[in-house]
Amino acid sequence: MIFHGLPIENELDSVFDKPLKDIINDSPYTKYSAVTCRECIEHNEECRSCKYKRICKAGCRASAYQEDNHDYYGIDKMFCYYFKNGYYEKTKELIEQLEKNNS
């Protein structure tokens, strides 16, 4: 995940400072990696009531963190825009049309 230049970067260990096996076994990185989509959805009222929550799964954690007051469990507004403005359906229709034309 891309957290370069964001406050969370200071919490994450570097392989230059700590062996990778230690980072994987016991570090803030492990905590963040274990966060589930369900936890993120439950954290956000907007996600809990969204008809796209099973497809979107609360979006990208790095984007959410960057966009939503550095809340790792926050809302990925780019995903919201994509789904709520009909781009999911448009993309799906386009793929179906392309598949139909190629068969």
C-alpha cells in the first residue's frame, strides 16, 4: 500500500531497520494488513447503507486514509464516486458489449 509522505508511514517499520520476518510477525504493518472489509464497512455509516458495499468492499485503504482525515477505516471517496455515478454499470455494459462483439 502506498503511504509515502503520510503520517501512517512513521508507524510502519522499514526493512532497512528491522528484519522482514519481524515486520511480518509483529508490527503495525501486521495490524493494518489484518483489517477486514467488513470492519471498514461497519466503521462507516455511509458504507453500511450503500447498495454497492459487497462489490466495493469499502475501497482502497491507502486512498481512504489519504482522503478521509487519515482514518485507515475511512471511506475511499474515489470508489464512492465510481459506483454512485453509474460508472460500474457503464463499465459492465461496455465489457458485455465487447464480449458480444468478439464472439
